[in-house]
Amino acid sequence: MIHPIKHFCTITRHRHKVIYHCYKAGILWQGLRHDLSKYSPSEFIEGAKFYKGDRSPAEASRLIYGYSKAWLHHKGRNKHHFEYWVDYNPALKKNAPIKMPLKYVKEMFCDRVAASKIYQGEKYTEEHPLNYYMNGLAKASLHPDTARLLDSWLTLLKDEGEDKVFQHIKGFNKEDY
């Protein structure tokens, strides 16, 4: 069954949480532009078709087709996804992660926290984004500097809470990275 209204509501609630987090992180303009491609037909139709409410529709699409056309479209247009920052490295003779610009690492953090809140609902804890990161592919797929930074912010969230981590991120400069 296709769920366009439920999918629209979920992606919009997520986007509004990201906007709020980006505001707290000092990157409001990025938050306002966050994930607009999810409303495009290329992403929205698949999202509505595979809507589950407790996880990304891309996961359900992958179970059936082995890939997600919406995700392939999305990650190629949204620089806050680490998958965007992979390119051919001639020295290694293979694709390799590139160090992400700081503003996109900040947005990635905001996105991960917001997604955890939306998908976990009342079960959300400030430890969840770190656990999801540690158990997923991101840590091994990020440039080492980007991985260290994201890991430190997710750990700070778990240990010190949201107010502390957003205060830290807002004051964090390129020179620190």
C-alpha cells in the first residue's frame, strides 16, 4: 500500500527537527535547505511506496530490489551524507572517502540526531545516535578526520546532553578540524 500522506508527514517532521538542530548548531541556512530533494518525484514516490514509519523506506526498497533508486538520487544531491564525499583516489587506485567540509559534518550530525528522534519516538535516548553510528557503515566509510569529529560529537551528546553538544558545535571552527 502506498502512504503518501504518512511519508510526507514523516519527512517533514524530520526536516523541521533538522532545521531546529541546525539553528542550534549555527547553520540555520543549511537547515532550511536540508533534504528538499526528498519532495522530488524521484525520491518521494519510492518513499511513499515503501513507507514503514519506523525506518527509512530505502531499507525496504533494498530488500526487494537490492538497491534504492531514491537513495542513489538523494545521496548524490545532499552534501551532508558521507557517501557524497567518495571519489577515485589515484594513489590507492580505488574509491576512497574525502574529508568532509565542516559545515556538512555539522549538518550530518543534526540529521543523525533528528532521524534518531523521528524513528525512535518515545524510545529515543541521547545514546541512540552514537549506537547507530557505531553499528553502521559510516564509521568505516568516513575519512578518518571526519570520523573522529563525528564520533566525538556523538559521544559528547551521549555523555553531556544536547545543550552542551550544540553549544560546542556552534563554536567549533574550521581551524579546530
